[in-house]
Amino acid sequence: MKYLGQIATVALKDVRAELRTKEALNASLAFALMILLLFSYTFDPSKEMMREVSGGLLWIVFAFAGTLTLNRSFARELPNDCLDALIAAPIPGSALFLGKCFASFVLVLAVELVSLPVFGIFYNVRWTLQLPWLLMVLLLGTWALTVIGTIFSALTVNIKLREVMLPMLTYPILMPALMAAMRLTTVLVNGQPIGEDDVAWLKMLIGFDVVFTAVSLALVETVLVG
Amino acid sequence: MSAVAVEGVWKYYGDYPALRDIRLEAAEGTCLALIGRNGAGKTTLLRIVAGFSTAQRGKIRICGKEPRETETRRLMGFIGHGISVYDELSALENLTLFGKLYGLADPKKSAHEWLERTGLERVRNGLVREFSRGMRQRLAVARAFLHEPSVLLLDEPFTALDDRAIAVLQRLLREALAAGKTIVMSTHQLREALELASHVALLNRGQLAFHGERTQEMVDDPGYVYARYGEGG
Amino acid sequence: MTSGLMLASLFDASVWAALAAAVAAAAASILFLRTRNFFYDSLALAATEIGLVLLAAGILAGAIAGRLSAGLWWTWDARLTAALVCWLLYAPYLMLRNAIEEPSRRAASAAVVSIFAIFDVPAIAVAVYWWLARRAPTPPIAVGWMILPMTLLGTALAWIRLRQEQRRRAQDAERRTAQEI
């Protein structure tokens, strides 16, 4: 119980701080809208085209806009040396990590949930036909993004070229999860249920989340203390 | 069992030894002033004692336990170069946050108490971003003392403090010593530190050049230790 | 043996060699985190670097082979594509090392990346296969005769690189000591 309380304290602190300044949130949202606009210029969004690319487009938007938020996750602790105080506090490294994960998860999800209706409007797509399944894929995919983004945000917090290193490290690792999320999202946005062919992708996404959450938790102390 | 024990600590950066076989102790209720010129290894050693980095060889014991254990961290308070409080939160929010992280019974009450003791009660709802330098420093002190730590580790705490903050810190440190707490403080401000210190340790190029009780000669002439045991100033 | 087949065998062999390098690097990384002995850090670096070099050569060979046989510079063959993604996975390891000055921190951070990467390799292989190989059935990577010479070459190169890295570390320590004086 106390452990959950510690996770909640860290998570609420991050969310509250972000809502005060809204720096990452605004940048992330603006970026998402920009990408959606730019792509609609690139090709004429016909029905057939959208059938194929909706999942890919959406997850490119989510991944790229999400990185702006995830980068800030540990970077926000740098001014005033707050990271020292968090590491010194008597909470397990895993509680600090999970608290930050949940905070980033909520913030990234917020941007995604705003982007979806905008996507629907710009591209004239009815994306709500398989809403419960779509939301589930959204949650699973966003967790993958968040876990990897947060652990590497911690890893790169003190190094040169942090803003460059974070995407360079996280995108290749995320590829299997992104591919799964893209495929599943395309299917669901088209209004189709997840068929036999695609259940494997769902398993891949869940497996990815489980394995990499475990690996992150196992290595979190090393990442924080060195 | 001493409050802080450094047992044969070596710290390497690659193959280069930044700290060589450091052995020292601080008994409960004492105040150890860690002195040495820039680059001697004071901050490195203090951060290892506090649990921010690990030594390749040797051990640290805080009241007989590992510094990274959760229970041990509860006993320690650290003031480093930064103030370690959040600009976007208010003074009260900051202290309440740390109160919760340290598992205090009533975080809000403790927060109010320490804002009072550092003279920040009036500005408790102000965002730290808007504080003056002195106010920020006093809040940093409040944060470190909030959970009543038994062992206080301070890295050059008097550097860049204004007069009011120095007075507050000195008062709190004296009260802590009177209450039997232990202090290890690295410093350049020899005079302020030597006034409080019961023991002195001199680090020179990663090695312990002197470790013993503070004498009257040291207080009278702070450069004495350097001249006698170090390499002059 | 035609040049096309030769290049394809080269590609196959380099993939296996790179895989061996990745596993060696991960093992060395874990051992480093356990023992904090910098020998393992040097070993992980050497293995990763040589693995990346061999894999790059292999990918190039595979692309040329594809050009010779199918007329395309990139055939979107599942094996070739998966190899490329894995190369992109490990390249940031070297970038990360360059971005961290302090040796202990650099070694620990690199070790973490190496461990994450090895868990990702099977996921990438499977994901790329599902993506590309379902419609155009692709055989798995062949175990050809080139594996042995390739692995020996890789091991020799890694050994040389390892010695070089150990010498560099010793020199770095001397330099830091000299700066002190």
C-alpha cells in the first residue's frame, strides 16, 4: 500500500508540475497537429488510402509527439538538482520509475485522445466503430512508448545531446511494438475486428510490454545510481 | 558503532583513482569538517557516502547499514550544490511532497513547522520560482531537515548563502548537534565550519592527509591544517 | 559459385556473426554490472563494434545480391530488412558511449543499452518476418560454410579492438593522473 502511495506521490507531482507550465503538453499537441496537417497535404486522403495508412500515420504522430513529453520526464528534475533529492528519498528506485511512467502515460494519452478526433475530422474517417478494442490497443501501445521512453529518459538525463540520443535509442527498440500497434490500429480504425491473422500482433504488443517493463524494473537502480 | 563509517573506499574513473583508500569515521553527535582544495575529492566522497554513486572498492556504513537501503535513506539528510526543490511548486507543496516521500505521519504539519523555523511561513504559498536567492536557500535547508535525519551530509553548505541563511543554518546545525545528530560537512568556508566542527579531515588528491579532533589552533588560524598537513592553501 | 550466391552467403554468415557478437556483448555487459571490472566493458565495446562492422558489410552484400538477382537495390526481403533494423538498434550504443565522458557512468549506461537491445533482437526478427515474410515465403537464414571463417575473422578483429581499448583506458588514466600533478 505504501509502495502504491509512493508511486502516486511521484506521479501526481509530475502531472501537477506539467499542468502548471504546460510546456511539454503544448509542444506535444502542436507537434501532433502539425504532423496531421502536413500528411494531409502530402497525399489526397482517399478512402482506399486511409484504409491502408491510418494506423501508421496515427502512431507516427503519437510516437513523435510523445517523445517531447517523455524527454521531459527526467529532464524536469535537472534544474536545482532535484534528481538528487528524489534518489536520496527512501523510496525504491522502481517506485520513482513507475511514478514517472504513470505521469508520462497520462500526459501522452491526453495528447493522443485529442489527436484522434482531429484525425477523424481532417481525414474524414469514422474511427469509433471498434472503440473499446481501439482504446485497448492505444493503452498497450502507449505503455510501450512510455516504459521505454522513461527508462531512457533517466539514462540520458545527464549526457550531452540528450534530445538527440533519446529518440535514437528509443525508436529502434520500439519498432516491434510500433509495428504491432500500427497494424492493429489500422484494422480497428477500419471497423474490422482483430482477426486470426492479427491476434499474433496483439500478443506481440502485450509480450513487449511485459518483458520490457520487467527489464526496466530490473535495471532501474543501475540507471539511477550508476 | 559510529554514525558514519568510510571503510577503505576507492573510487575510480576508468583506471584513474579519484579516491584512494579512504578510512574515516564520524561518531554520533559529532561534526566532521571535510576540507581540501578543489578537485581533492570532497564532493566525490560525500556523494558516495550519501549513496548517489558507488565506490569500486570499500564500504560505507551509516549507523551500521548500507546507504542505499530504504531505511538508511530515511536517516540521512543531504544538501548539495543545488537547492533540490521544484521551481513550479510552492514552498508548502515542496515540503509536503518530501514529507510524503519520507513517510512522515503528518506531512502538512511538518511542512508548516519547518517553514516556520526557516522564516518562510509567510511565503508558504509562493512559487519557488519567484523566491529570492536567500529564500530558496532557506527552503533547501528546510527540505534537508524536514524528516529529522540522524545524519546530515552537507556539500559546501555555506557557499553562496546570504547572511540570514547562514544564521539560520548555523542555528539549526547547533540544535542538531545538541540533539545528538551527526554532521559531515565539506567546506571552503573554514571559519564557519571550524566553529561548528568537533573533528576535521583533510583530503589531498584523493587521499586522507589528516583526520583528527579540531584544535584551538585550527579555529584561530583556519589555514593551519593546510599548512601543516596539506600542500599549503 | 556465382557472385550473387557468394554475396548472399556473405550476408547469411555476417548475420550469424553479428548475432554472436550481440550475445557476447550482452553477456559482457551483465558481467560488467555484476563485477564492475572494466575488462568486461572493453569486451562489450569491442564485440559491438566488430558486430556492427560485419553486419554492415553483410547488409551491403545482401543488397548487391538482391540487385544482381532481382534488379532491385532493396528487395524488402525479410532477412535483409530485419538485419538493417538490428543494425540501427546497435548503432546508438556507440553514439551513447561518445556522449558520456565519465568512464564508470559510460560503461554502466552502455551496459544497460546492450541488455535492452539483446531482448529486442528476437522481437525485431519476428515482427519483420510477420510483416514481410507472410506473403512472400522466406526461408530462415542459411547456415553456410562462410560462418566459420567469418566468425574467426570477427573474433580476431574483436581481440585486436579489445587490446586497443585496454591500452586507451590505461593512457586515459595516465593523462588524468598527469593533469593532477
